[in-house]
Amino acid sequence: MGGCSSKTQQSDIGGRVESTERGEVDQTAAGGRLHESELGDQGKSDGTGELVPRAKGDEPPAEGKKQPDSVQQVQEKLLDGTKEPNALENQQQDMPVMPQKLSKERLELQLGQRQEQSANDASPEKPPEEIQQEVPKEPDQRAPEEPKAVDSGTPMDVGQQADRDCQNDEESTFPSTGEEVMKPNWGAKSRAEAELHLGTQAHLALFWDELSEPERIALMAQFDSIDLADAKRAFDLSALPEPGDGREGGVYRDMERLQGIDDEHYAVRKNLNEEMLANYWHRGLEAIADGKVGVIVLAGGQATRLGAVHPKGTLSLGLEGFSGTDSLLSIQGARIARLQRLAASAFPDSKPVIQWLVMTSKATERDTVEHLKEIVPECGLDENQVVIFSQNDFPCFDMDGNLILATKSSIAMAPDGNGGLYTALAPYLGRMRARGVQYLHVYCVDNVLCRVADPYFIGFCIEKEADCAAKVVEKVDPHEAVGVICRESGKVKVVEYSEITKEIAERRDERGRLVLRAGNIANHFFTIEFLEHVCKAENRLNFHRAIKKIPCVGDDGQIVKPEKPNGVKLEQFVFDVFEYSNNFYVWEVCREEEFSPLKNAESVGKDCMSTCRRDLSRENRRWLQCIGASVEGEGHVFIHPFRSYAGEGLEEYSDSHISTPTAIN
């Protein structure tokens, strides 16, 4: 096989190698270009049937109020000398953003985005199936434009307009300036012309003469969608150490620089008394009853280590006797439904709704959307409470910082890290606020034991007035391959196990615990105010390098699956916003009760399907034993989340003898 078609590769690179275990999430995200499509229909309501006030700028003009000049009128006045030279500029600034020109395929995906409102109003609604078009996303790192409001007439939101709750039902479009940008017909261009356009990335045209006209057009369209200067800048900066971060050769060596989270901001759930726990549970349920809680699941990971064809969140876990779908997403949806019922029971006058935001990627969107269509009704959830949006892709690089050909006619791209959540989420915060959401729980899809919207955790954070918090497990082995949450020169951050010396990793406090023991499990709490701050464009996160095996096309035109790392993926991390927190807290839970991730193939024997089933069964067995049930045999025990969220509601089984295997549905 030939080498990958890129410029000459080098064996070493200046940036640090990011561990695949960082943050315990095999998942990547950023950007801001959304799959603007829609499965949902709230019209101009907030999902409850009540109309939402118009957004600022949508109000109809007051009677008798002088209307602003049209562009044509302004131009005429400029010619007549009746308007100041900057008036046209000012006039245009007050106008809505011109809708972007989109390809036919992207339009079919973007059911929520429109080019012409009148055409949409007159045409029949497009069926939800059309969202399945697979379209390359643009790795634009600028702040996303405010999406225009549109009603697609379908129930569940898929990358739909963020502020549709405050939409203008008489939105106008402004006239064309008459200037049309003529795009070259790359299908008819020569290789020399293509190489000239590609500039420093001329190697992308290596197979130009073998490509069909549509393939040539697709390749150049993908290249033009990449902000090459921005991508190269991100690549170069990722190789540099962060200024003043205190690392030597990528490793912290100063013991005083890294400190654990102080006890005042570190709570261990198992050490709290029942009265305190009951108070946190009550406060968390009350927030759910009031509609103040939303959850965000990070479901964009490519699951390369798992070796599965479909996204890990959609895979059957093989829970014998389990009623209905037994995927990770289905279990999480059932837990949301159970919490809503518990909140309604505790607060009878309420109508609890937990907003469920699902972040996918190009690699996972198609299957995830189809799966959610199936499980959302099965879980008894309202389709209007589910919003699906997509993280961006970012180009992959060879070791010299050049783009890589994935095929003869396409550029290698990859999701750009779970920290891209913030850019992708930004357009949706207005909608969440309009629906009354004040607190958001962010978690990774791969944890079978994740207590989604955990009332204990939510209530604790509300009680402490935390703006940002993390649920962790205690790290007991100093050399366990897991990142730890700590303070570095006073700032909260996650430090990877490979970034600290043996001496720092093994340091213990006066009680014999590891100083750096807060094991990160990608399970976080944020207030909406905190998210609004970190989602601002000026707070954009830095990229980290991950040296990866990137499939590519060789010089002979054959696909190469490298046996060793051959390139760089740039990623942002969801926890890099911790340093912005003014009141950060840690909530430590028992690993065996709340953390069992699905990351690896069965052959690894760890963090795989069988260990997920084992750990879920052990936790469900423990629930029964806690109420006095006698569980006989070594078979599995599965309790459907519809029956119990965290061990409650099982009183009928107290003092019972239960033979295994068994499933309680």
C-alpha cells in the first residue's frame, strides 16, 4: 500500500499527545454549523400550548410610525445626495441576516432553515425522513448566526431554529443587491486550475483526472467550506504549551502548583446524613417539577474502540427479560420519564417536563435520529421536549499540518471534541431560557449507570448556588488512567494522568486519601447563566492534539488503514470551561453505583458490553437487598427504570425471596 496522500510526513510532532481516556469520553464536538432540520412542532409556543412573546425586533410597527427606507430607496437617496454616505450601511445593519445559499442536499436536511419564507408557506411540509441526508458540516469556528424562526410542522426538534419559541410569523426578506457570486464549474476545470485554487493543499488534487464531474465539484465544495487559515492556526496553537501552565515537557513537576479541591467545595455522598440527602432530593425534584431542569447527552462519539457499526447509544445491551428497547438512550429516556412521574407525585399541581437535548455528530446523527423516533414514544416522553443538534466536524491533519485525503474525492474530517458543545449549543440557550430551564445536567451517552438529572446532584448544586459542578468517582489507584479534577494555580481544571509525575500522583492527605482523587467521569452541572457566558465567541476554547490512526487514500489510490498513528485530530474538551466558574463544587459518588462506561470491544474485557450488564445487574440487585429482599442465585437482576430510578418504589419486594435470573419490568 502507498502512504496517505498528503505532504511529506514526519514522525514526531511538537504538541502533546492527548490520551483517549481524557475525560472518560470517547466523544468529540465544536463549531456552530447546525443540522438545521426539524422533527418537532411547537409553532410559536413554548411547548405548553401558550404563545411566547415575540422576540426583540419582531414587533409590528406602531401605527403612524415612519418605516425605515428599503435598500432601493436608500440607494436612490444616496444618488440624490439626500442621505448621508453611511446611511446605507446603517440601514443594512438593522436588517435581518441574509439566509445562506445552501446546496439542495443541505436544504433537504435543514427543514428548519429557509431560503424563502413564501415558498415554504406555499409548499407542503417535508416528511421527517428527509432529515436522513448525510451532509458534510462546515468547520466554521466563528460564533453561529442566530437561526431564523420557522415552523416545520413535525414533532421532535432536530437541529431546528434555536429561538423558534420567540419567532416572528410575518418575517420578511429583503431584496437582493443584484450581485451574484459566480462559482466556477469545477467539474470542467483542469488539474492545474484545481491545484492553483487549492494553493498549499494542492496535493488534494492528486487524483483529479480520475474523478467524475460531481466528485470534483464535491471535493472543491468541501475544501471551500473549510476556513483553512483558522484551521491552520488551531493546528499551530495546539502544538504550543499554554503560557505559564507550569509544565515541563508536558508534565507538571511542581507539587505546590496542583492542589485538590478543598473540602468546603467537595461533598462525598456516602458521608452525608439522611436528612441532608432528603433535602437535596426534595430540592432537585422541585426544580424538575417547576420545569427548570434540562439534560444534555453527548452522543457524537465515533466509538472507534468499540468497533461497532452503529452509535453506541443505539446498541442493544442484551438485557435478558428486559421489556422494550434496551439501548443506552432508551434506558436514559426511561429514567427521565420516571423522574417526571416522581416529581408530579411529589408536587401534585405541577406538570414536570425535563428538556432532553441530544448532541450528535455527522457520524452518529442518522442512526441516532431514527432510534429516538422509536424510543421517545416508547418511553412516554413528549416529542416536543427532545431537541437533537449536531456538533461540527474539523479537518484532520498529517504530521506537517496538511489536510488528508480520506478518499480520492473527499477530505478527512472528524468531530472536533466534546468541548465544541458550547458553540453548537449557543443558538439553543434562548429557547431553553424561554421554556424556563435554569439548570442543565451534561453527561456522556456511554455510561449505563448514569443517573440522568439526578435530583440529589441537582439539589446539592442549587443549595450551594454552584454555577458549575462535576460528579466524580474517587480515584484510589494513583496510576489509574483517568483524569482528575483539581486546582492548578487556583484555577479548576482536569489534569490527565499522563501529565503528572509519579510523586504527584501518589501524594496523599492526612487521612490517607489521594490528594488528586476526583476522577472525572464526564458528568457535569451548569446554570444557564454560566453556559451563556462560556458560549460567547470570545470565550472560545483552545484545541488539543490527539495523535490518531486516520484512514486515508494512498498514493496508489487504495484506502489505507494505518497500523500506527499517522495524523492529528484537533479536539476541544467539555471540562475546559471549569476555569470560568466562580463557585465550583464536586459531588463524589460510588463508582459501582453510578459509573460503568461502554467504550471497548468485548475482547478487551473491560468497559465493554458484558461489564455494563454485570454492573447494572449488581446495582439492581443491591436495590432489592437494601429493602430486605433475599436474592438467590448468581443470575442477573434487571429492574426497568420505569419501576425505579434509584431503588425507590420497590417496597412490594421487601422480605421476598427472588430467584435469579430475573427482570422486573
